[in-house]
Amino acid sequence: MVKYGLDYTRCRWILPLLLGIGVIFGIIALAGRGWLESQTLPYLHQASLWESCRRPGQGGEWTCESLMGYAWGRAAAATYLVGFILLVICFALAIIAFAIDTLRFNFIRGIGGLLFVAAVFSIMGLVIYPVKFSTEIEMTGINMFSWAYGFGWTTAIMEICLGFFFCCLPNYEDQILGNVKPTYFYSSP
């Protein structure tokens, strides 16, 4: 943003936009039923963060059991949900921070720190889920952690990367605000 001369007024909404995309990915991960799925036909197992569903055969009815009956299910859901709530708070704070004409760079660094905390909670939930799911719940056939679980990891990776951007942005305060004279690499003969 700074190195290639992009104007601050044009690029100030890139980071909040990326946070908004992270929030959307988090919603998909929370609502998606594809945390774990059967890999081959007939599809016999499908699980979300909240429940695990089975089907005896291709034409049978799905029977679902809540994962909230397990302590690890509540822990995985709670830690991922706390990480998501912190991400939403960071998104709201970023909208407020970048909407103000005089940008508060210490405030932005705080958003970056909060994003790292959100990433820690999200990763805890994303690690608890597969480890305990595969040991506590009987799985038949070949299963895979699928698209909604991938959206959860994408959200966690975006939290880490955006945390670095928010923490490092104040180091370039003068360049962003245009308080530095341009340096020309031209010498007269």
C-alpha cells in the first residue's frame, strides 16, 4: 500500500473489507453442515459443528445427534464462537477506526492484537473438533473434513494475517498520511 504509492484515501477500506469477508467465511463455517462428510457414495455420515447425522443406507432417513451432549462438542463450539464474536467486534471497530478522518494508529494496533486473540480461540475450536470427533464418535467408511471446516480454517488464517497488517500499519503512519517528502533518485550531471 505504501511502497507503490497507493493513495491512503482510496485504500483505507481494504482492511475492513477483508475483515468483512472473514466474517462471512465465519458465518459459513458456523452454519455449514459440511464439517465432516462421507467421501464416497452412498453418503452415510455428515456432521456440522453442532450435530452429527447418519444414514443407514442410500434410501434411509438421516438420524442426527447433537454434539452439545459431549463436553468436547461444547468446548469446540464455544471456543470457535468466541473467536467469531471477537472477529465481529474487530470488524465493527475497524469500520469505526477507518471512518474517522484522523486515523488513530494506536487504536488500529489494538484491533490487530484482538485479531490475534480471536485467531487463538478459533484455532482451539478447530483443533478440538477433529481430534475428539474422530476418537469419540464411531465413523464408518471413508470420511473427510470438508468445505465448512475449510471455511473455518480460512477464517482463522485471515485473522492471523489481518492481525499482522493491523499491527504493522502504524509503523508507516507518516507515509500513509503523506507527511514524508518524496525521495528522488536523480542526480544532475
